[in-house]
Amino acid sequence: MALSNVLQLVSFAVLLSIGQLLFKRAALQVADVSAVSALFKLAVSPTLWAALVLYGVATLLWVLILRTTPLSLAYPFVALGFVILPVLSWWLFNEALGWHVLIGTLLIVSGVLVVTLGAGSAGG
């Protein structure tokens, strides 16, 4: 797989992760109100709108990626969000990051590497 494809795929995973962080921040901003009030506050929340715009940009990037990259090779990169997000959630929101998350993260990274490196072989 070409380096440019890998960079696009990693960028896509990063965009999705940042979007998820913004969704979490929006949720925290309405955590202390009723569900009905939360819906109204979310409808005008700049944080939520930023997350939605970011997801829209990520979707456009995804479609561009799929023009040149087989879905079976591209999709495992989505799992990088499972690597990026726990670390950023721990750092920004003080969420727990236990040994099970670390082991799972290593397994995910290993899988993405196998897919990426195997893409250049005769079987890829």
C-alpha cells in the first residue's frame, strides 16, 4: 500500500476520533439537564455542530480514499480509532485506561500492520 494511501487512512481515523471527542464534550455540556432540555441545547451546541461537520469532512475523505483503495484494505484502518480514542479520552476526560484496553490496542495495531504490510504481497 502506498504511503499516501496510509496517510489518508490514518487521517480519516484521526478525524473520526476527534469527532468522537467533540461528541463526548457536547454530551458533558448537557449532562446536568433533562433529556428534553438536552436535545434543545444540543441543537444549538457549537461543539455538536463542529463534530457533525468533522464527520461530514471525514465521510468525503473516506469516499475519496475508496476510489483508489479496496474496501477490504481500507476498513481495518477504521479500527485505529480504537487505539487513538482511549488514549485521548484518558488524557482529556480522565477516563480509565486499564490493562485490558492496552492489550486490545496492541492487538488492533498488530492487525492493521498485518493488513497494511500484506497489501504489498501477492496475496494482498
